[in-house]
Amino acid sequence: MEMQPGQMAYDRASTVFSPDGRLFQVEYALQAIQMGGTAVAVTYDGGIVFVAYRNLPVSSLAEAGSIEKTFALDLGLGCVTAGLIADSRVLVEFLRVEAQRHRILYGEPAPYGLLGHSLGALLQQFTQFGGTRPFAVSLLLGGFTDGVPGLVELDPSGATIGWRAYAIGRNRRAVADYLEEKIGESRTEETAFRLAVNAVAEGSPTPFPAEALDVAILEPEKELRHLSAADVTRRVTGLAFIGPAERSRPAK
């Protein structure tokens, strides 16, 4: 069906609603996130496990570890992202500054829920003013309330939702369904790690090498702990979907 000139205005602008109440630029941003890797966060008794699939560089000269998907924000605060890496870094820097501002003003760590709402307000502004575009990033922000772990999901619309475990990025609905089916009531760090890795495999090309996983663990009042490539490899050895590293070169 051919689109009429008047119908294209709400398709091109992030601030114009379509007749059925949709902001297409926000939906296009969500579609861009779907083209990236899957990222998962799972809470357990005493912490949070973040696992993200990262596309390995085509060149064997590149460092796979330089592609970051998990980020430390402050003691007891961390996040995992899916979408455009450049956009992710802008939002991570915003969260770090807000966390330090709260610590300086009040002498205590920033509540993760408060940080989530602050970031949600920023994201929402980029859907309301002309001359801007939505951030093509979804983010799972983790922290603790009286030692109890929790997660907040944020998407390009600025909406914030709390979860015990969730997925963002490629095939997020199928991965979230997998988590809902398998999560159970009580989890240790190791069972949460296994659940998160298996969930990422649900939404990612398989088999894939262990170095394609960016894994980090968050504990109360501690900085986000990134697992080394050797530690990740040791932990995932024997899983059916873990295969050798394969890098394809572009055709000449």
C-alpha cells in the first residue's frame, strides 16, 4: 500500500503520535536493539548475575574483551546493556555521575530504583522534544535494598519495570519466557549463572565460543566483578551450545 505524504509525518518524527497512538521512532529504536546481542540479569540469594552475548570482531587482531556490555556504576550498583554501544556509554556515564552526586550529597549509595527513575526521565525527554532521536538502548540496572537484590529494566520510551530476572536484546520475549519457566524460588550464584547463560543461548546463535560471553557478578557494597575469559570458559565447559571461536572475514 502506498503511503500518503501526510501519513509519513508521524513516521519520521519522534514527537508525533500516529492515529492509533504510537510513536514509531521509539518502536524503531526497539527494533534496532533487537538486532544486537541478548543480555540477561538474574538475581540470587545475595547477588545478581549479568550475562551478555557480544558479537566477536571479524578481525582476529581485535580484542574481544574490549566490547563491553556489563558496567560498574558504584559499590553495589551495576548494569548490562543491549543495543548501540555508543548510546550505551552515554547512559552509563549518566548513571555513574548520578550515583556519585547522590553519594556526595547524602553520604550514602544511591538507591538503584531512584537511579532507574532518573534515567527513565532522561530517556523520556528524547521522545518529547524535536531535533532528537530516542536512545537505541535497553538496560537492566541492578542494586540492593537492605541486602536484597533487585533489577530495573529501562527501554527507549523511558518506562521502568522491576524484575527478579529478565532479558533484553535479541529474542527477548522468548528468553524471558524461558527464564519464567526455569527460575524457581531460590538460587545460588552458580545456579543463577547457569540459568543466565542458558537463557542467553536461547536468544543467540548456537554454538558460540565462551569468549562471546560478557559475565559479571554484583554483590552488596562491592564493585561489579567481571569474570575473566578463563573463568567463564571453565564454568561453561561441557554446555552443549559452547563451541570453538569462529571469525569470518568479509569477502574481497
